[in-house]
Amino acid sequence: MPQLNLALLFGEQLGLPFYYRKLPENVTDVNTVKQPMAEFDVMGYKKVNVILGRGFYSRDNINALYKHHQKFIIGVKLGLNYVKEVLEVERENLQVWSTFETQFGTYWICKKIVWDYEQNRPYKGDILKEKRRAYLLLFYNPEKAAKDQADMNDYLTSLHHDILENTPKEYRRRIMTNTLK
């Protein structure tokens, strides 16, 4: 499906959007974020917190956000080593009543981690390396997990029937091919 990237500016008190801008499609670097940030600055909004989807996650993007002292939240993939390490330690705590948020039906944990910040400094001919504080938020929704498992079971059952009947359905092959990419 076509993707639409939007920059939205929400008011702090009412939480309502009052500005938006369409961003270039499939461009997920910090330069994409810089243009709206410059516009926000011109409008007098100095302290803008940025929330970015998983597609914007990269070491370069996070380092650039740190370099500009930007407050941000960014989605990360579960396959990242530091995420897997924290998840292994905290997995059981993600189903403890004290970490449950009733409003959203979700368990959550916030863990302080260290980000290995790097900044290329061509004017000095070196790379600045520092440790930066970051927070990793882990969420678990048991209802969504159960639905995802049921959907996967239905899909695997349909594939199994296709194989037994020797009648593979083209649309299922396309879904599987796209899922594995």
C-alpha cells in the first residue's frame, strides 16, 4: 500500500493538531525531519518533541537527534541486540500486575540504557565518542499477542490445506513472500 509520511504539530494543553506537512515518501533520514523543525522554529515553537516511527530508526538518525539536543521518541525493532538483551531480563516483568496500564490493556516497562553516541567532526579530523542516556520502553499487549497467534495459526492451516490439496493459492504465496522480506 502507498505510504504517507506526515509531520504533525499538536498543542500541549488540548492535544489537538494545528499544523501538518506532508513529508517525502520513503525518505527516513533526519534531513526529512529538519525542514519541519526549521519551520516550527520560525513559528516560535522552540521546544518541540519529536515522535518517529520505526522506519526512521538508524544509528545516524539517533546520533543526529542527540547532536541537536532534540527530545525524541522513536520506534525500534525487537531484533536489535540491546533490545533483545533488555527483553530477556525483563520478559517476566512484562506480565506482572504492577506494570499493567489498565487504560490501554498493556503491560509496559521503562529501562535506562546507554547509547554509544558518535559524531563525525571533520573540522577536527576525528570522531567524538560519548555515552548518552536513553530510555527503552517495552510494551506487551496479551490480547494483541493472542490475536496475532490465532491469525498465524489460521494462515498456516490454510497453507497446509493448500499443500495437501496441491492447490496453492496465488494470493497466499504473495502474502508469504512479502512477509518474509
